Amino acid sequence: MANQDMANHDGVELSFDEFDEQVNPPTSEPEFNEIAARLVSRRRFLGTSVAFGAAAFVTSAGLTAPGRAQAAAAPSRVSQGWLPFEPLAAGGSDTIRVPKGFSWHTVVSWGDPLWSKGVPFDHASRGTGASQELAFGDNNDGMSLFTKDGRSILAVNNEYVNRSIIYGNRESKLPENADDVRKGKAGHGVSVMEIENDGGTWKVIKDSPFNRRITADTPMAISGPAAGHELLKTAADATGTRSLGTWNNCGNGRTPWGTYLACEENFNGYFSSSDPGYTPSAELKRYGVSNKDWGYGWGAVDERFDISKHPNEPNRAGYIVEINPLDAQSTPKKRTALGRFKHENAEAVVAANARVVVYLGDDERGEFLYRFVSKDKYRELGDNSELLAQGTLSVAKFHDDGRGEWLELSPQTTGMKSQAEICIHTRQAASAVGATTMDRPEWVAAHPAQAQVYCALTNNKNRGKKPNKGGDATPVGGPNPRAGNQYGQIVRWLPDHGDHTAAGFKWDLYVMAGNPTVHSDDRAGSMNVNEDNMFNSPDGLAFDSKGGLWIQTDGKYSNKDDFAGQGNNQMLLGNTQTGEISRFLVGPKECEVTGITWSADKKTMFIGIQHPGERGRSHFPGGGDSVPRSSIVAITRDDGGVMG
Ligand code: FEO
Ligand code: CA
Ligand code: CA
């Protein structure tokens, strides 16, 4: 953990920050031109290793970089990461493709029953409220596999429901009655299920005592500084300590003590007002809560989603929810100490000083990147169950000289009245301290053996053009170097002294996505992007146990104009030492690839295919004229080797 040395054992490779020091010596007065020059240098560095591999990097040191054409014509197309494979071409077919020597199969799809009293998915009705409550939810996203006594328990977020698909049997393609809304609410939340490898095929074990559906109606406890605050009190809960349900759970996290973290992202889209003249508060507007929902219709059936009647209800969503996946009776806890915003994932690590650090992104244009440090220490054999109840919440400030710092959010630094208020109005707190507005922070991933951390900044068409919802400017520069950024990038940072709790860090960009076949300016991307591996909108991000960085995309799949040649959304494997990135998987039409975890023996990788056919052009996974269904897919090596 404390080892931030990136050199290999013969000592010839430099760490990326050492390399950066050589190529880009720090200056006292960085200007935008210098930042641009640094990015160009980085493009050379990464491009060299892409073309010739790490060995050539030692001698050329990136100073005699080949042109882009040479990089694209590099003879070897075999991945140079830890896992050898022949990288895939982009494509637009309505299936999953993986490299030669690998196989995939579907484990579970939206609507599959988790109990034998459930019914098989009905393609005509697309299910009912009752059937959905007993079945795997829609739009699977982040997930983690846990093991107990040799049994495999998979916890999966079901982020949202595709209205046009789950209500595809309705003329309006929207909920038309109370049972439709019941189905929609039950399609959200978290699915926990035991799975087993049955002769090479992973299957759900129906009726396992571990199986559980957590939905928009499941009782939750509210923990941490905001618990009991006036802003959390409602007609149904005068204590401000209990709420119902979780929804729009996007990326996820897992703690070192074996709990699952479901992260509430676009919680705002479910609230509406029965009074069209109602004016939501400025605080609610900062979070995008308005009089109109996004077509879910919950407010019409369940009054707590009507903000004109229950204006505090949205304050009870937007948190990290901690769930014990091994106890189907346990009460999930909303961890307010980790802040309230549109949470993407929650990457937890144990720092060298035993404090638990959780990195958190707020996925909206111009919002922020956060860090939580627990007050108490992790104890290997102790009770760690309340470590996320109290700690220090900070937000990232990136400086143009390659340095960064974590700014603590406290009443003193923000001018806000209490820590409780900071944990409820976290965006406002971060604005108050002048944090760096980011290009939509999606997943954060920490290296398993070295203190280095990566965050996918998926895209931001407003960069350099419009402020964020709080009015904070979004200047071009730092880790957000492109105006109107439509391709995205991955920023990485090294905590000072290899200490995840340190106040400072060094940063650079691991990759800028782009399209070098269409553009020759900075929209071509960094030099580790070429016509063979290009992609847009990195989103899911996770390290395997060998230090391979898996990158999943949720981008434009038009395959034309600015996105020509990029095909469907995909998953790539990145080598963080050489910069090389290789395409490993291409998803079906109109999906995003999101969510990743491994079996206990690491011989199976599980990934998620979300919203195939969201615009009506997929029949994944059933084919024919079946209804497209979000699914979890198992990937294995034909030689039986490990996948991560
Ligand atoms: Fe649900 Fe930020 O993706
Ligand atoms: Ca995402
Ligand atoms: Ca996304």
C-alpha cells in the first residue's frame, strides 16, 4: 500500500511522477501553454510505449516519439498487459465479443426470478409489480461478489428502469397505473443472490437464504452527522433517522470488512410536484430536484415523492448506503458522513495508518471529487461496522502545476452551520471552499498494491462554456483540459508519501480519450489512443488483483461523425506502467458496459451489460424478437486460467 515505486525489478523503469519530473520539471508560474505542453509530452511518452512496448520506452524515453501513423502501424496487436489477448476491433453487432481463447455466458437478466415462487420473465407483459419484487432488477450497474463458507453471494445495483422497455407493453411507454409504478420501484435498488458454478455455467440459486431484493421501499437507517437533522425530518419520520428505500444506485463499493456500498446517484429524477406552482428551494435546485420527474411517475402513487407536500424527502437520498450482503434481514444504513451528492462509486482502501479512506465522485458536469477518511482505525479482527459513521470529508483541488490538495469540509472552512448541514448540502460546501469543478467524475479505482488512484472523467460538453449548477466556473485546464469535452479522460494521482490520508498529492492524466481518425487536434486524444483502441466516455473503472486497470465505457455509440469507428460501448484493459490500452470486449447495441467483479478463485470475471436496446435496436441477450434485458455476464478463459 505504501509502496508508490512504479519501477520494475531491474530498476530501469521510472515511476510516472519521476518521469514527469524529468520531462516536465516543475515551474513556479505555470501557464496554460505549459499545461498544454505537458500534455503533449505525455502524449509522446504514452505513444512510445504503445508503439514499441516498455523496453523501447527505456531507451527512447519518449523524446523521439513516433508519429501517430507509426503508432497505429505497430506490428504487435497482442495486449502487453498481464493478460495476453488479441485486442478486438470495434464493432456494432448485437452481441458480446471477447478475444479468441475467452468465452462468455449470461448469468442473470432483468426479470429472472430469485425465488421459486416467482415467475419466469414474460416478454409480452414484461412483468408485474408482484413478479418484479421477486426478480432481479433492471439496469444492473456496480456489483461485488462476496464469499461465505465457499458460497458465492453476488450483490448488484439495479440503477434505474428503462421506461420504454419495461413499459413497452403500454402505449405511452410510461407507467399507466399503480401496478406499473410498483413494478418500476421494484426494478430499482439492489439484488443480492447466491450463485454457483454448475459445470462451467454460473447460475442463480433460487431460494437461497442470502437472496434479497432491496428496493425503493426497503426500510433504511440514517447514520452519521446528518441523522436527526431538521432537514431530514418528514411526516413519516419525525426523528429524521429512518427512511424508505434506495434508488438510482450506480457504481458501488466494498469495504475491507465485507459490506457492500450502494451509491445513490440521480436520486432527483424521481421527485415531482402535484402543485405546478410550487417552487423548489435553491438547495433542492442545486441537486436538480424539480416539479417534474423523469417519467417514473412515483409521486402520483406514493406521496413522499411529491415535493410540494414533503419538501424534505429529497434530503434523505443521495447518500452511500452500506449493506451487509450476508444477512438478508439486516437494515441498510445511509452513511451521511460520506456526503450527499450524485454518488458514482465508493472506492475504499485502508491507509497505512489504518484509517479507512473512501474516494467518491459526484457525476454531474462541473461537480467535484471527494475523499472520506474515517475517524477510527480499521482493526483486522475487530468490529469495523461503524467505521463509516464518522470521519473527515474533503474535496479535491487540482493545481495546474501537477499538484493537488484535499480541502476539508468543516463549519470553519465552509462557513456552514454544522457538519450535519455539510453532509446534507455537500455540493454547496465544496463550492464554498473553491474545489475544482470536474468533467463528471465517474468511478474511482485504487491500485491494489501501490498508493495510486484513478478516476474516470467521462465527458463534459459544458467545460469552458457553462458553470455548474451552483454557478461555479468551469475553466479549461488542469485535469479538465479540453473545452466542450466530448470524449473524456482518466486522471490519476499519487498521495504524498504513499499515504492515502495525506493532504496533498501529485496528479497527471493517464489517458485522454479521443478520435484520431477524425481529429488531429486535442480531440485525437493522448498518444496511447489510436485507431485500434479508441473509445469515448470512460465510466466503470476497476483494478484486478494483478494491477490491470479495466475501463468500461458509457458513451456515444452512433459510430459516426466524431465517434466514427468507435462502435458499441466496450471494455478495455489498461497497463498503468506503459500506458497501453487494449480493447477486450465489445458490448451489444445501445448498451453501456458497467460493473465488474470476480469469483473467489479469480477464474471468472463478471461484468454488467446495462440498457441494451435503450433506443429500440437490440434483442440482447435472447435474440430473435425478444425484449432486450440488462444482464450480468460471466467471462472465462478457455485454458482455465485466472481473469484477474
Ligand atoms: Fe450512473 Fe454516472 O453513471
Ligand atoms: Ca456510471
Ligand atoms: Ca456514465
